Amino acid sequence: MPVNYSGTWDVVSNVNFEKYMIALGIDFPTRKIAVMLKPQKVIKQEGECFTIRTLTTFRNYECSFKIGQEYQELTQGMDNRVCQRLKAAVHYTVGRLCQKIGEDYRRDFSRQVMAAIAETTYRQCDTFAKDLEAFARHAKRSTVSAEDVKLTARRSTALSIFIQNKSEELNQEQKDLKKKNTGKRKNRDTEESRE
């Protein structure tokens, strides 16, 4: 049974919230209003489907999504940004992993611990994504290559070994597929030449 995040969550404080909004490119009037608000989040979870309502004295907002399905969200009337809900998927997945590990080792994880692990994971993914973009841009490419991924993982021996093995596995699968397709083509050519 996955962790259930259903409930009402009150924002107590926001540290450096205005700087965060500046980094997102949110306009001055919206930032000034948002800093003064203390929103309340009402989360309704039904399996892997979430509905999150943000309630404030200024404006209310609602979004719905399903874990594992990427979607774009236009925060119309809030800060007018288009967001990917990757963070929600990371939090949900970390919650499920913590619950499974907790059951295996008879330990409980508090919501704060799970949130800290999820935030750390999300930030690491964000750092990896920025590094991958920088490596590709440096090589004057518009796409990320397997070598970029290997370079990003260089600081973690275990991750580097895992990625190297996965890369070799994928390369072998591609070679096997090419051999299979080449074999089919040769058989087809042989049959056509007989006729």
C-alpha cells in the first residue's frame, strides 16, 4: 500500500521564497502578493491519482495528475508558469521506497525524513540535468549522449559502474537487433533471388 499524502497542509513559513520566485522569472507584483500569503494545500490521493488544491485569501488553484504520467501544468492565475510535475513523482516514489524499506527492516520514516530524502533526490536530478545540458552544449551538440551520462556519474563509483554496465547492455541489445534484422534481410533477398 503506497504512502497516503491525503490531508491538509498549512504553510508556516517560506525561507528565501522571493529569491526563488525571482529565479523562476515571476513578475514583481505577483511576487509581492505571494510573499504575504500563507497558502493551505489540500491533497486528495486515490491510489496513484492526486488532486492538489492550493487555497489562499487571494486566489485558489487546483491541479490533478497521475504518477508516472508526465503532464504540463499552466499555473494560470497564480504565477503563469508552465511546470513539469516531476517533483511530485519523485516525492511519491521516495515515499513508496521508504515504506517498502521500512516494512523490510521494521522501521518507520517520518514525513519530514521522506520529504528531506525526496528533496535531496530531486535536487541531485536537477544538478545532473544541468550538467548533462552543459556537457552537450560544450561539445556543440543539441542532444545528450551516453558519454555525457557517464561523465556526469564520474563522482560516484557505484553509479558510474551501474551506468557503464547499463550502457554496455544497451549496446549489445542494439547489436543483436541489427544482426537479427540483417539476417531477415538476407533471407528475404535469398528467397527473391530463387524466384
